Amino acid sequence: MLTTTAAGRTFDYGYCIGMVAMSGAGFTYPVDFAMTANGVVYVINRGAEGLNQRISKCTVDHKFLGQYGGTGSGDGQFTWPMSIDLDQDENIYVCDEYLQRISIFDQDGKFLQKWGTPGSGDGELQGPSGLAFDREDNLYIVDSLNHRVQKFTKDGKFLAKWGQHGSGEGEFNTPWGICLDRQGDVYVADWKNSRVQKFSPDGDYLATFAGSASGIGTIHRPSGVAVDSEGDVYVTDWHHHRLQIFAPDGAFIASLVGDAQQLSPWAQEYIEPSLDTIKARRRVNLEPEWRFDRPVAVNVDAEDRVFVLESSRGRIQVYDKVQDFEEAPLNL
């Protein structure tokens, strides 16, 4: 299943990045990640209870570049970090749903500033989750426990809001992830309503992506969303352990379930010194390990490569969306 073809699209599995690790070259219950144009990846580690909350920095070709942050409530520390994004200067913005604030770092991990006020009024936050910048460097925040989206300047000035608790069009029930497409339209993973909603940059409702009423096209507890250059929509279906792919008109295209048959270089380096571990792995069925386990976030780069972050397995699986794919002719 390393190649999936459906509705004129083809996705080739490439490789995976990362492994579970309490520090260093690996991730601890990661919940979100952001990527630069030159292949640097910043991963938010939610960590265990009161431990290992941090930002990990690496490249898409497995080079570990360091980590920073830490557990606590001081400047540059996290309690329940939830989402991450980069402004146009590649400064790093992280929301903390417990501390109700946004923390800002430079590329080298130096803490710059923080902002955010708890509450339910305009510009106040209650359980912030998803973050996404637009082309003007304004920041959209999923204000999860207030069941709305808010828009701020990068330094925290309130600009706009939309949404309320409910299940109708434009309403939310504990929303989570967010992204913008190349036209600036906004997509929100509506967690407890089990759907993704699309809005104009000003918050006008445009569409819903929810799949069929039952079967392989359904979404249950979506956590992350991304859109590629052709407008296809990718949704991490957290409950069903899969990535759901939809056409721009909402038609279901395909599911990806994970294909990590080969460990990442970090994981290979970790197990190579232990012959007993290598032998034990040869004796068991490893297929469950290949598959997604709690996929939590997704990003698409400029080449339409699809990156899927798994919280439980502490890794990112990478797929190529193949352009102009043709089946090899059969010689009869």
C-alpha cells in the first residue's frame, strides 16, 4: 500500500522522521509542527504530565538541530503547549491552552515575548489550540473552549472573531486545528462536530467537509487540516487513525493509513546496538507499527509533499503527491 491512487491522484509513501524520545533526537507526545520553506521543522512536544514540554527543531532529512522551551509557567516555558506556526520573519509562535497565552521565540529559540489574556471577551482566550498566519502576518487562533476563531495582529492586537457553540453552519463544538489555503480562505477542524468548515478570510461560512454518513469517507474527531496547491483538503482523522483526503468540492478522494515499513534513521540508530531487539522485531508482525496511531497534525509543503504527525508514535510520515502519474503498460 506504499502507493495509493484514487480520483486521478496518486500518493507515494516516502519515509518517516523521528521516534519517541524524552529529549534530544525524538518527540514526546507531539501535537503540532510547522515547517520553513527550506525544510526546517519545528515540533511542539506536549510531553508527559509535567515533563518534557519543549520545541524540537530538525530538518526534513533527519538532522537534529536542537530543542528549547521547558516545563513551567515562566517566560519561554510551557504547561500544555498545543499549536505552533511561523510568521514571515520565521519567528515561532506557540499557544498554551493551560496558560492561555501565545509565546514567541526567534529561530534560535530565544524567548522574545508573550501575550494573551484568559476570558471570553473580545481578544481573550480560553483553551487556545490551532494557529495560522495569513499573508499579511495576521494570526488566526482557534479559541477552542470559547468555540470560535479570533484574528489578531502578530503582536496581539484583536482584529475580529466569528463562531459560537453549536452544530449549525459557522458554529463550533471545541474546534482544534486551522489552516489557510493560497487564496486566504480559512479551514477549521471542528473537533466534536466531526467536520472541517471553510470560511472566507472575514469569517463568512463557505463549505463543510465531513465525508459520508458512514464508511471510509467519514471523519470522527478531526484534529488537523491542510490544503495543497490544487485545493485538495487533508484532514487528520484522529479517532480513526487515518488521513482523509477531499477534493475542493468536498468529494471524498482517499484515506491514507500509514506505511512506515522502515524505521527513521534516528530509530534505526537507537536499536542497532541491541542485537536482542533486532532479533525480537524479526519474530513479530510489525504491520501495526507501520500504521498511523493518533495522527494529530498535517502540513503540505510547496512541492505538495504531505507530512503527517503522529502523537502516539512520535514521528512524521511523508507522502509525495505525484504529478502526471501513469500506470506502467502491461506486456501481454
